[in-house]
Amino acid sequence: MRNKWLLASGIFLWTSSVVLAVMTVITRHQASTDFIEGETENTVVNSDGTLRLAQQSRVVDCGGLLDDAWSVHSIAADADGVLYLGTGPDAKVIRYADGAARQVYPQESTDPNEVSDSSIGNEHVFALATDAAGRLLIGVSGEKGKLVRLADEPEVVFEEDRVQYIFAIAADADGNIYLGTGPEGLVFRLDPFCCNPEVVYDAKDKSILSLAVYDGIVYAGGDERGLIYRIDPDSKRAQVLYDSDQDEVPAIRVDESGIVYAASTSAAAARMQLKASGVSLKKEPGRPDNSDESGASSTADSLNTANNDKTKEEKKEEPVSKMPLPPAAKVAGHVYRITPDGFVTDIFSEIAVLYSLLQTDGSLWLGTGNKGQFFRIDPRTEQKAVVFEDTTASQITSAVQVDGAIYLGLSNPARLVRVNKMLESKGTFESPLIDAGQPARWGKLQIEADVPDGCQIEMACRSGNVKDSNDATFSDWSQPVALTAPTVLACPVARFCQYRLTLTSGDGDNATPVVRQVTAAHVIPNRPPKVISVKAQRSRNKKSPYMIEIAFAAGDDNKDKLEYTLAFRRAGRAGWILLKDELDKPKFQWDGRTVEDGRYEVRVTANDRKSNTPETTLTGSRISDVFVIDNSAPEIKQAHLVVEGRNVTAKLLVEDGFSVLGAVRYTVDSNEKPITALPEDLVYDTLAETFSIRIEDLSSGDHVIAFSVADDLGNTRYKTYEVTIH
């Protein structure tokens, strides 16, 4: 059977028909973007979201010959499997065969009167190849570019005033040699004897960085504009096969059916994008229908996670129904597949600078920069994987296959690495930290995986309360346990948990466990609800100014369903009076006319009883700021009216119990146009104000003077006084 273990990037809540606050939370890692956040050692993550053992790799000892080099720019192999490494900045070529390395260019001279080529400085070997006779061709770049043929002695077979750099060397079926050069963007053709050079294309680009020849046609990649050319060397005419959105095309390969694969890259875009992102290994949902795809081994065990239709995903990718278009986004690195009829498909995109492209065994192998990663790409299944990553070197600048092994040339520092077909016998994956948000009890870990006979997956775990697994307070790793069923995460109660999977292959077997998903469970104890804010204020609705609007906000760490109880009291009192219970919305309107004027407080209490048993129900509460209920108008406490001839002077003392005075107006004999009066200090700003109001030129006889006094809330009182003018 099969072992399937799943760990997804989202958080899932398992619930039942009666929702309990003490719930099981399931964290899943199931996509490549989940696994890539962890740490791998001798394991790789594929874009299909699987984790498996990596291919074996080792650094090849070149006897110190690479110590002074910055970069292995190029690698070539002859028919006997002998490797040649082109380096910089000293333009050395190193031969590696039978476990031994030696320098073959520049050759040290035994004649003391002869100036050795080793005196050359700041030169690079960006391109190596062999001619029809198996002799090594060395493209030397520097102040003056040249092609050197190495037989018994090095021989300069090509030099041209317009050439400083030779970036690419390719040969056709007839043995003709093609050179991609700079800084004038020239493509040269030489005959099989490296004679009779001629320009077959003069591009607007400064340099031609890559070349490939298929069926008499030359394919070239330029710099600055990201163009891929199709050149007929006989007619010396060219057409643009594809205009990519990147700046440079550093590598081109053509397969046996004439399909062109071109690596296009932009170093400037990579620098910007790497500030915010890492390796994505993203793929669209599903996979292409591949008739060659084989099923799981019948001898493989299978582990499976439990299905749960209540699982709620934070984020879900939906399949797209329309066909993908050639990408237009300025992502730093792309690999394009171009069919003989010119149809372009993007089969790889990554935030990385691309350097080298190798095609073998039905796969593409891509060397990238910034993080020293080597990708395997399957054009049929859209799958990609980081098969090698160097934590020391920055770029993988060249690659070649010899006897089933792939040799990589690395830069900064310069190294030679061998990647074998055989898989590592043992590898580990350390997950990213799983954050429960607060100390939690950790449950069981389950995986979804294929485990061939003789293979094994073991799990260990640890926990802590800081977001750094290397902190000394983190627990030790638990003892490894072979995964054959759901297994308890045997680590202490803590906020963070980390698991480690150890994948082991059988003795002498090139099989690997394949982990698809991992699930890890934890339990969060019930936490009391939190009432975050409470606000009570007089309604702004002019039709019901007496209503008190109570609004509040509450939350619950367990995501429990909450209900609320409201109580009130006069400020300074001890006891609370129930206002409303079993409220399910965070707002309430209270009729302020049901209590006397005064200063009040409201308490909101949240409870989680709907998601808990009576024994586990918890509450949380918060009290509002003191607010005023004032439904009464101000009073005229004192009024003294004095008649002086035809004039009247009114001296008033107006007071309100709780609110600032807002306005005092008066009319004479029910005039419809009231006159506003100001306090003696000219400012309405206190509960009590004095007024001195002079009314002039009244006619003889009886008069009625009416005063309206209002507080700042609009509560208004009316009072009239009678006077007689003689």
C-alpha cells in the first residue's frame, strides 16, 4: 500500500455538528511552495509538490587549480569523456580525466626567452568546443578575442579586429565552426579546419551570447534586447524567432525534432525581485495528460491522511479554463519552448539569473545564479525541481553530461561538482515552524507518501515559544519514529512546532520515498472572549435624540460564536442593572427616557456558551467610558425685569444639570423672529450663564416677553414674563 502524508500551507479547522471551542487545528503542507520554505539536505522538492531523495553530488578535487579562478565559465567533453574547464579571469583551461586535473592552457614554456601565455591577465574562456577531429577549441575573451585550437601545442586559428569576446562556439554536421562574438554582435563561420572566416550575420546586438546548429540552420541569442534569431548561414539572412521580455539569451538548445529551447534572463530584474521573493516552483493546478506516465510501484507501501469534508481552506487556487499565452511579465528568468512552426510556450519561469542550459535524457537542466541552484525541467509534465543547490557558490555557469553524470561549473568561488544519476541513500527535510498562535498541545502527524520496498520515512519533532528553532530554549529533537500510521508529535506544549522527516533508500536500490502531503494537528485550549471596545453616545438621529447608541467590538481566539449581555449603572454606583441579554449583534439602542438624567456606564459581557459546554464556557467584559443621559431642559433660576421708560432690562441666571448651555432667545409679543442673546462673558461654555438683555422702544401698554433656553443637546424650555409700559 501507499504512505500518504500531507502538510498544507493553509490552516484548517475540524468541526462537528456541535462546535467545540477546544478544537483540533490541522496545518497542512502539500504544495511545492509549502515544502520549499523548509530546509532540505540530500532531498529535493518538485513543482508537483512532492519531496524525495536528491541525486548524489560531490565536489570534484581539481588539485588546487581552481583556487585562483573566479569562475568556471564553460565546460566541454571530448569523445573519450575527458573534461575541459574554461575559467576566468586568467583564461586557464583545466583538463580533468581519471580523477586527476592538470592545466593545458596556457602552457608553461621551458624557454626562458619566450613569454608565456600565463602572463595574460583579465582574460576569460567563455566558450569551449571540439572540432571534427576531436581537438579542443578555446574561445579566449579579453582585450582581443581569439580562437585557440589545442592539439600538441596551442595554436591561434582565428583573430579579428572587431572581436574582443567569443561567447559561444557551435559546429554543424559538416564540421563548420560558428562563433558568437562581441562587442559588435557578429556571427562568424569557419570551415572544418578553422580557416576562411566569414560573417554570416551582423546583429544590432552588442554580443551574441549563445549558438546552436540544427539541420544547417544557426540559432543565436543576443544581449540587451532578448532576441532569439534563426540564421541561414548560406544566404546570410536571419529572422527573429522570438522577442522575449528579458534582456539576454545566454543559452540555446535544439532537440532531435527541431524544437528550440532558449534560456532568457534579466539580471536587473532578478536583483529587484530577489528582494521580495524566493524560489517559487509554482505550477498551474493539474498536470498534462502524459501517456508515458507510469503508475505507482505495486510493491510500494502507501500512507494516507484522513479525509475531512469540513476542512476550510484559507486560500484556494481555481483551475483556469483558457489556454496560457506566452508570458509578458518581466520575470528575471524564463525558458521558452519554440516549435518548428514558431509556436512559443513558457515552460519555466523563476526569479533567478539563468546561465547554462543542458538537454539530456528527455529533460532540460538549468544552471542559475544568485543562489547557485540547478534545476531539472520536464517539458512534457511541466514539472521542475531543484536537484542541486550550492550554499557556497553563487552561480552555476556551465554544465555537461559524461557517462550518465552531469558536471557543473560553479562561480564565486570556482568549483567543479559532479551530480550522479544515483540517488542519495539518506536525506532530511526540516519543516518551517508551525505557529499555533499561543502555547498548544500537539497531536498527531500524518503523511501521504509512496514508500517502495526497502525504503523508510522517519519523523522527529521539537517545539518552543520563540520564532527561532535554533534558540537554546527550543526542546531537543524527539527520538526518530518510523512512520507507518498517524504518529504522535512527542514534543512539549509550546506555540511553535517543527518536524523533521528522514527519507531512506533501500540497500543498493535507487528508489526513493515520495512524500506528497503532511498534516500536523494541535489543540488550542478554550480562551475567554475579549471585548475590545465599547462606545455609548447619544443618537445623532434628530427624530430620536433621546436614544443611546451602544456599539462594541469583540473577538475570540478560538473563533467561537459569541453572544452578549449588556448592563448599566449610574457612575459611582457599585451594582449593575441588566439592560439586555442573549444579544447576538455588536450594537444596541437604549431609550434614554427610561432613566433619569445622570452620568452612566455600560458594561458589555461576551460569552462563548454556544460553542462550549457549561463547564468550559468563558466570558470577557469591558466597561464604557462615562456618558451623560440628559433629557431635561435648562431652567431660568433667577429673572429680574426692570422697566425704564420705554425700555426693559432683563437680568437672567440660566442653569442646566448636565449639559453646557447652548442658546438663549427671546421674542416680544409672539414675534415670529426670535432674537439670540449672548451670556455676559460672551461664551456658552458652562452649565450656568448670566444674561443682561436690554429691550428698547416698546410702545405704551402691556407686553409679553417670551424666553427659550436650550442646552447643547437641544433640550429646550420656554418661559414668559409680562411688563407694562406707561
